[in-house]
Amino acid sequence: MVSCPQCHQGYLQEREDTQGNLHITCSEYPACRFESVSWEAIYEDAARFRHPVSPGQMS
Ligand SMILES: [Zn+2]
């Protein structure tokens, strides 16, 4: 289970629309409107968020 990078409350779940396109949404929807089209995009975002804003403050 991957927790939501936006609200940190829900977890991400996949669903396919009628065209067969993958949507990854938060289990807390509609309270949380997080949505992504691919796990790759989510991991890229997560990597960006983890990047230290001030070098040296990473534990
Ligand atoms: Zn969420």
C-alpha cells in the first residue's frame, strides 16, 4: 500500500476509465483530490519532495 503523497492519510489506488487509461487516485477522495496517471510520475514527485531544500538538514 502506497500512502498518499498529498494528504498522507489515504492510500493510492488504481482504477481504469472506460478507455482503459490508468488513473491513480487517493482513497480519501473527494476529501483529497490527488490524482496521477502513472506510478512513475508519483515516484518522480516523491523524489523531488525528498530533495533537501537546505543542504545539511537531511537526517
Ligand atoms: Zn490523499
